Amino acid sequence: MTSLGIDAELIGTDRHAADAVRGAFVSAGIRITGTTATVDGLLARPADACPHVLVLDISACPGEPAAAVRQLRGHCQQSVIIVTGSEASANTISKAVAAGARGFLLRPYEPQDLVATIQEAYETARSYGIARAGRGSGRAGRLLCVYSPKGGVGCTTIATNLAVALATRGASVALVDLSLQFGDVGSVLDLRSVNSIIELLGHEQLTDDLVKEGLVLHSSGVRVLLAPSDLAVVETIDPEDVVRLLDQLAGRFDYVICDLWSSLEELSMQVMEAADRVLIVTTPELPALHSVQRVIVGTRDRLQLDDRAIFIGNRIPGKAGLSVGDISGAFGRDFAVMIPSEGVGVTEAINRGLSFFDSRVNPRIAKHYKHLADVVVSSLQQAPAPPVRV
């Protein structure tokens, strides 16, 4: 591991234990910025003073460590949390990790073990663009949405397989089907549930039970929130409630990916407005290209998509005979990612409810989505903050 110049705070670690790790920390470029006896002691300080890493000993937690992790993650939104302790049950560890801890180290351990845990967790978080690099603030996870003004261009396929691609990299991912009337995410991933987004809207606090019951677990590890099966309830959904829910999910997952419907209505507008990145998809037909242009120009004042969009060309080259140069010229901008058509292999996977990362699918198809995940992660590391909603 390389030295990253990490600032770390120890919570609940006694003086003897702190002295034991101090030398190893210095050698690794980890600076102990302070120690505090309790979680409340850290929460009482300004959020912008939070260090890169918080090392939480379970002795500082009056109740479940998971509750303390959630408090710390809410206050220090971009700090990486490592939990240490002794005689912790597997259930305690599981709950703490689910709450947002990125490492859990049980005693006895050597100082170098703690150093390695901190470095690995911080490097991983930073590679996803969610670890604190400076003293800025922001939501813990990143909100992404996939959109096209034309239906049938592959948004659902891209959203679902991007989610799986990020999950294969070790990220926690929630996939939300916001094509509320006729969402296909469940069909594409062969998932069913009696619950949908309806059950999660309107809660002041998103509990572990609500997340577990409301979001279906896919075999890849992606948690999926399905669209409602009852069309009558769709018109009752308030876009502001949806955005509030997405913010809550972004406090629990590294990435929240939304598959939007093609209609440019208020829900789509508000979600794109709140997103860290908007993945705009088009196919190489001139009507589809022109529709995207109209969206970019027509929403420029409100959404500022020029600064936050990742443009994806799907099924390129197409059957129309347009070259990549012709397409870029008609589109007026370059594609960040171009995904070729893989023909019957894609259709078979979709019809069988398989992600492209399933072992039964040609691995050549998955490589395009691995590349897309790389582009998204890289873009987020350089991305400006989303527009402020007023």
C-alpha cells in the first residue's frame, strides 16, 4: 500500500492502544488528528472538521455499533468508518457493515493490521469517488440516473448492467425503477416482490427493515426497488417524495442508480436535477440524436446537463450506415462510451432475466459495461457538485 496522507480520528480507543498504533500510523503516512471517548464528542464538532477516516471502537457505542455508524456517517458524510473491538458477534459485524462501516477488525490484532485495513478501505472508497479528499461535504453515496427522451434505446439494459458492474467492484448499489407506469427492471433481472417504491415513500427515516423488505436482493448483491404494479397509484406519487427517498438511499449505498422513463415530466426533471451524473442514452438514428439535443438545449437553465451528463451511444455502429464521425457531427458532441450491438446474445440474456455478468452469458458483452463503470467512476472523481435546488 502507498502512503496516502490520511487523517484519522480514534473514537473510544484508550491511550495505551492509541500509543501502540501511533508508530505504525506515522510510518504509513496516517496522521492521528485526535482521540475522543464517545461518539457524541465527535458529533458535537462541525461536520467540515471530520477527518478522512474514523476508527470507532465498539466500547464507545452505548447500543448497537450499527446505530453509531449511521450517526457518524450522517454527520461525517465522506469519512471512511472502520470499526474495531473484541467479542463481537457475526450479527453485530454484519449490521455495522450494512450501516456503512468499510472495515471491521477484531482484537487481538497487530498495528500493521489496522494500518492495512484503513489503507485498503480508504483507497477503495476514494476509487469510487465517495471518500473525503479535502474538506468538502456531500451525500455519502452518489446518485446516478439513466435517461433518454426516446423509448427503446436500451436505458433499462444499461441501468441494470451498470448496477451489476459496480457491484462486482465491491460497491454497494441500489437500483431504482422510476419508469413508474411500465418499468421493466424486474423483468430484465428476473425479480419479483409484493413491495415497490410505494412502500418506501413518505418515511422520515429509512430503517434497516424498510430497506431489507422494500428492495429485492439480486444475486449480484444489487438491491432493487421495483416500480408499482398498480397503475392507479402512479399519479399519487409526489416527485419531491421520490427525490427525498433517493437522498435517503444515497446515505446507505455507494451508488443509487435510477432508470427513468422517457417522458420529460416533473419527476424526471427533479431526479436529473438532484443527480451527481446523468447518463444520457441515444442510438445512432437521427430522430433519437435530435431528441437528445432538444433536451439538452431546452433544459439548460434548470438542469445544466452540459456539465453533468455522460453521453452514451448504444448499438453503434448501427444499421443506418452512419459513421461515428457522422453521428458525432449530427449530435454535436462526442460520446463518452459507445456500446456495440451484440445481437441475439443480448436479446437472449434479457429474455432469460440474466445480467450480462452472469456466467451463462457471453463474457464479451460484459466488458462494455465494465468499461462504462470505469468511465462513471472516473467522471465522479472529477465531477462538480450537482446544482443546488432552491
